[in-house]
Amino acid sequence: MRIDKITLTNFLSHEHSEIQFLGEINVIVGQNGAGKSSIIDGIVFSLFRTHSRGNNDNLIRKGSNKASVTLHLSNEKDKIEIIRDIRSTTEDRLIRNQIPVARSATVVSNEIEKILGIDKDIALSTIIVRQGELDKILENFQDIMGKILKLESIEKLIDSRGPIVEFKKNLENKLRELDRIEQDYNNSKKNLEEKRNRVLELEKDRKKLEDEIKNLENQITELKKQFEDYEKKRNQYLELTTILKVKETKLNELNKSIEELRRQTENMDKLEKEVNELDNLKNFRLKFEKYEVLSRSYMEISNNILNLEKEIEEYEKAIKRKKELEPHYLRYKELERKLEELQPKYEEYLKSKLNLDSKLNLKERLDKDASEFSKDIDRIGNLEQIMEEKRKRQLDLRAQLGKVESLISEKNEIINNLSQVKGETCPVCGRPLDEGHKQKIVEEAKSYISRLELDKNELEEELKKITDELNKIEKEYRRLSNNKANYDNIIKQLRKLNEEIENLHNRIEALKDIEEEIKKINGEIKDLKQYYEEFMRLFKYDEKELERKKVRLDEMNKKKVEIEKEMRVLETELQGLDRKELENKISDLERKKKILDEMKKKRGVLEDYIGQVELLQEDVKKLKEKLNIIQFDENKYNELKTSLDVHNASLKEKENRKSRVEGELDSLGKDIEEISNRIKNYELQLKDKEKIINGINKLEKIRDALGERKLQSYIIMATKQLIENNLNDIISKFDLSIKNVEMEIMQKTSRGKGSGGNIVIYTNNGDTLPIVSLSGGERIALSIALRLAIAKALMSNTNFFILDEPTIHLDDQRKAYLIEIIRAAKESVPQILVVTHDEEVVQAADYVIRVEKRGNKSFVREET
Ligand SMILES: Nc1ncnc2c1ncn2[C@@H]1O[C@H](COP(=O)(O)OP(=O)(O)OP(=O)(O)O)[C@@H](O)[C@H]1O
């Protein structure tokens, strides 16, 4: 595999760098800190997800939150692409020939180790050489060989506590387990056989039971039919006997009742004769009652006749008096009518009089108000004149006040202006304007102002007084003006009132006579009132009613005579009979009649019973005939029933036995299935037994083969030989004074010391030299040769060699030597990557990659 390309995104100082490695010797050159080693870090991180810069976050370019590296590798067959991300949600991926083959960090790393044919540790200690570590391989040769040979791992493998022994123990345990299983297997087989035999036995039983059950079922069906038929007959028999019993009981009861009823009604005819007398006796009682009614009516009618005679006498008297009073009554009525006719006008007369009185009162009040107001009205003209004068004076005072105030402000202005006057002449008087003159003018002005102030005060006082007076007069004037309006209104009312009073006077005059007439009528009515009232009291007595009463009196007298007659007849009929005795006799016979009625009812019942007895006797006869026909035998019925029960019980017992057999068969079936499965399972497990025995034997053999004397010494021999051959081959190409190199490789001792090695150098003269005696250049050459030899010996598919700053700490001579060695190494390894700050190393390159830092970002430029 060779490295074709790497893409770094936000990785260390690279924001986005895509670097191709197109040459055999690719030199990456640039200033310190330019970002060269970052490219190697990118390659190592892509291959093994490891680095030497602390945690993964340190790899992310400052200012970014995630980083990504993509590495392209190839050989003749395959193209590999590895993508690793830091702090991203996507997983690491490995794409082979454009097909994703692995995902996740560990899987990708394992796959890469397989593809390269070298593990991470060996690669990092051989073909990837970090700054200043080139000849470290010579010092660490022993350790590195130990890692390569991995003999400790083999020892661990065959140790008595190692995995092979452990695995063998496991297999032995399994074998023991299988022996136990085999025993179980044999037992199970025996058990299965027994169970199968038992199944055959049970199936036979079942068959036998099934036949017996069928037979029994047929018998039961036949028996059931017979029993059901007989049961029907029994039900019929029971029904008929029950009815017969009921009817016979009833018949007995009826016969007893008939006997009793006959006994109770034996005296009935004798009693009937006695009771026949009752109607006769009741007839006499009716007559007694009628006589009593008649004598009550006689008394009543006699009383009524007396009363009616009195009433007729009263009527005759009243009618006579009524006739005498009638003219007074008629006159009274006439006067009443007249009074009624006069009443409306009289009421009008009275109302007009009242109205007149109230109007006269109102007139008197208004006359008084008018005379009051007329005094005020005379004052209005007077007040108008006074107001006129006062207003004139008010105007005059205001004008004077204005004048005084303007003089005051004029003088004040003179005082104020005087201080501002420039020049030497007085603006008031034209005299020279010195301080004395100024003061004089001010004093004069001030005394004039104080005089004016006095005048102003006087004027203001008088103005206030006049204004107050005027306000009062105006208020009074407003009141009087108001009164004037009221006065006019009263005069208008008085005019209307006088007119109305006159009209009322005229009307009262016209109606005056009616009052007199009414007085007269009332006088006469008063005189007639007693006759009128007496007449009204007698009003109800009239001739017709008197006539009706007389007719009724006649009728009543006639009725009285008739009653008397009837009473005489009854007295004769009832002569010699005692009322009380009669009543006793009647009540005795009535009691007997009740007894007779009871007897009659019983007789009815008796006859009904006799009819029923006849019908029942007929029924009983018929029922007995029917029972004779049925011919039911209870013993036979019981025999049938018992036989059916016995058969059913036997059937049930057999069915129970059959279900027990089936239950056992069912459980046996399950057991057989379970045992068969177990046997199959055992067989499956036992199949491995032979394999396990073989395995144990093989493990024993492997352990032996892996022992010190066999595989380990072979590995050491083979590896030693291979590396040695490769090393000598490479050295021969390097043109050194070394003829030959031998490697001593040691095996792990019984004291536990690890495996390792030492290097012995033979010069062209055939002398041996220790490594410490080599020159610096020879050390570098040997280091590179050894690294390449190991890589080749491991049959790795890496085919690239990386050197990071190999010239560091080298003097010029050694540097030149290194360049030559790198050139020569080309023959042993197809692709070399060298990182250097040293322009000289560029001479070795056939492809140059320049890295430089601008700001804090690394930029890459390739040149061929
Ligand atoms: N996470 C990061 N983000 C940005 N820059 C970083 C980050 N980590 C390291 N650097 C810077 O990246 C630069 C490149 O480092 P690198 O080791 O690749 O340099 P170099 O070219 O190999 O230098 P030298 O020859 O001195 O070893 C350094 O200047 C370092 O400070």
C-alpha cells in the first residue's frame, strides 16, 4: 500500500489542505511551526486513530468545533479510503474500492491493521519515525524484537493457567457433563419403552371399556323407553286416584251436610202456619197508626182554622183604615214628585250663591293687593330719575380718576428717566443739569405725586360709595318693576271677576222664587208624613188576599168534618184491641219469620247438595271403571326404575374408568413426547462427544507444539533469519564499510526474562563491532536499514516509510549521508515521506510539498 493523498479539514493548523504524494521520495518542507508534522499526525491518526497531542479535542483547529481527516491508500489491487472525524456525529468509515467495509473507530483500526499486515505498535516503532527517534531502534532493539516475536503471548497461551489449559478444562467438564447426559439418555430410553408398553396396555383397556359402554347404552335406551312408557301410565293412574279421592271425600262431606240440613229444617211447615197470621196482625197495626195520624191532623186543622179566622178579622179592619188614608197618601206622593222636579234648579240656585260668595271674597283680596301695588308704582318714576343722576356722577368720577392716575405715572416716568439722561441740559426746564438740580426735580415730582395720591384716594372712595348706592337703587327698581307686572295682572283679573259677579247676581235673582215654593211643599209634606207612613204599613192588606183566605177557611172546615168521619169508622174497627199486646205478638211472629226464612234457605242448599251427590256418585263410578282399564302395578314400576338406576350407575362407573384411562393416556402421550424430545436433544448433545474427545487430544498436542522446544525456537530462527537476510541485503545497497550484520535473538528464560535480541556487526575486515562503536552516519544507515528489514520481514503490505525531521541534531556530514541513504532506501521501499525544515533534504526528493503558515492557518503547495 502506498499513500496517495490526505485531506485535512480543521485539523491542527490546517483549515483545509489536500496533499498528494505523487513521488517515490516525497519531501514535505517548511518553516518551524508551518504545519508539516501535522500532516504526519493526520496520516497516523487516519491509520490508527492515535496521536501524541493529548486528547482528541487538541487536534481540532482553534475556532472550529469539529475536524476531519481523509486518507487515500492504494496498491495494484485496491483503493482504500479512510475517513475519521473528531467531535462529529458521523462514525469513522473505511471504504474499499468505493464500497464501505467498516464503520466505527475500532473496527476501522482493526481492518487497517489487517490491510497493512502490521499492527499499530510495530508500525510506530519501525516504519513511522517521529522527530529525533531515528536511531532509537538500535537502543530499543531488544524490546522491539520482543514485540515482533510475541513469544510471551505464546508462553501465556500454553501456561497451566493459560487459555489452552483453560479451554481443555472446559472441554473436560463438558465431557463429564456429556457422560452424565449419556446416562440420562439411556435411562430416558428405558423409560420411554416402559411408557410405550403402558400405552398399548391402556389402549386395550380403553377399547374393552368402549365396547362395554356401547352395550350398556343400548340396554339403557331400551330400559328408558319401557320406564318412560310405564311412568306415563303411572302419572295417569296417580292423577285418576287423586281425583277419585277428592271426589269421594267431597261426597262424604255432602252426605253429612245433607243429614244436618234435614235435621235443622224438620219443623218448617209448623212454623210457616204460625207466621201466616203475621200479615193480619200487621194490618191492625196499620189501622192503629192511621188513627193516630188522623187525630194529629184533626188537631192541626182545628188550630189552623182558628188562626185563619183571626187573620180574616185583622184584614177586614186594615182594609177599612187603608181606604180612609188613601187621599193623604196620594197627595203626599204628588208633593214628592213636585219637589223632585224643582230640585235641579234649586241646586243651581244654591251653587250660584256659594260661587258668588267665593268670588266676592277673591275680589276683596285682589282690591287690597292692587291698592298696595299702586303705592310702589308711583315710586318707579322717582327711582329712574335718581338712577340717572347717580350714573352721570359715576362716569364723571371715573374720568377724574383716569386723569390723576396718568399724571402720577407721568411724574414717576420723569423720576425714572432722570437717571438715564445724558447731556448737561434738563429735559424739563432746559437749565443746566447738575446733581442738585436733578434732586430738586425728583423732590418736586414726589411731592406732586403724594398730592395726586390723596386726590386719587378721595375719588376712589366716592366712586365706591356711588357704585354701592346705585347697586341698591337698581335692586329696588328691579323689585318695583316686578310688582308693576303683578299689579297689571291683578287689574286684569279684577275686571273679569266683576263681570262674573254681575252674571251670578242676575241668575240668583231669577231663581229666588223656587226657594219659597220648596219651603211651602216641605211644610205640607211634613204634615202628611204620619198618614203616609201608616198607609205604607197597611200596604200589604188587599181585598184579593182577604177573599183567598175566606175560601181556604171553607175548605179547611170541610176537611175537618171528613177526618172526624174517618176516625169514627176506625174506632169501631179497633174496639176491644190492645195496642201493646198487638205489638208483642207481631214482634214474636217476626222473629219466627226470620227463623223460617233461614230454614227456607237451608232447604235450597239441601236440594242443591242432593243434586251434587247424584253427579258425584256418577263421576266416582266412571273413575273406578277407568282405573280398572289402566291396570297399573307399582311393584313393576319400582322394578323397572331400580334396573334403570343400576344400569346407569354401571355406565357412569365405566365412563369414569374410561376417562381415567384416557387421562393417563393423555399424560403418557405428553410424557412420551417430552422424553422423545429430551432423547433427541441428548442425541444432539452427544454428537459432540467424539469431537470434544478429539478436541482435548488436539489441545494437548497444540500445547506441546507451542512449547519452547518446538514452535518458539522455530519462530525465533525463522524471524531472525528473515530480518538478518533483509538487513544485509539493504546494507549492501547503502555502500557502507559494514560487511555483514548478525542478530542474536533470545528466548524467554525460565526465570521469566522476556525474549529479545542484540546486533553484532562485522566489518569488511571481518572484525566484530558493537553498535556503540559505529559512526553517526553508520548508525543512521543501520537504523533505517533495520527498520526497513523488519517491515519487510513481517511481510507487511505497508510499502511506505515515514521520516519526521530526520536531520534534526545531525551535523552537515551526517545530513549529507542521510540524504544518500534515503535515496538508496528507495530500492527497498517504494514510497518514502520525509518531513523537514531543511532545504538541503529537498535534494533527495522527486516530489516536494511546501507548507507555510499565513496568519494562524497552514497552506500547502506541491512542486514536482
Ligand atoms: N489545535 C490547533 N489549532 C491551530 N493551530 C494549532 C493547533 N495545535 C497546534 N497548532 C499550531 O500548528 C502549527 C503546526 O505545528 P506542526 O507541529 O505541524 O509544525 P511543524 O511545521 O512540524 O513545525 P516544526 O518544524 O517546528 O516541528 C504550530 O504553530 C502549532 O502552534
